[in-house]
Amino acid sequence: MNIWKTFDRLMQTGGPRFIGEVTAVNTSFGDVRCTVTLLPGGTSIEVTANGRSVEIGQHWLIQDGQIIGDAPSGTVINVDI
């Protein structure tokens, strides 16, 4: 057992997380894919939403091209630190 490899695997979190609003849903070929507008920037991307019931207008957390969970409702702002 390599302790460093175990620690490194635990620390990998993937790419950045975004909040997005669903603007279109496509369920062709059994895959649920949707177009999401990232908030507050307005950039549109297509993400996978397998195993989830998505509807236009919902807010979701997006990471690595996938919906990973519910996003908080309310206004999204961008703050520079």
C-alpha cells in the first residue's frame, strides 16, 4: 500500500464547478444531455445528465461536463478576491 498514492487519489477533485441553468433538453438514444447556460457569465455548454430528471429552468452544479448535483437557488454573483 502506497500512502502517497492513496492521499493523492483522495485529493483529486476534478475540474472547476459551475452553476448552470438548463435551457434545452435532448434525450435521444437513451442518453440525457442538456444545454446549460453558466451563471453569471452566460456561456452555453452541453452536459450529460444521466440518471437525472432535468427540466428547462432548473439550476444544477456542473463539473467536468456532467451534472453532479442540485445548485442553490437565488442570484449568482461573481466576486474577485
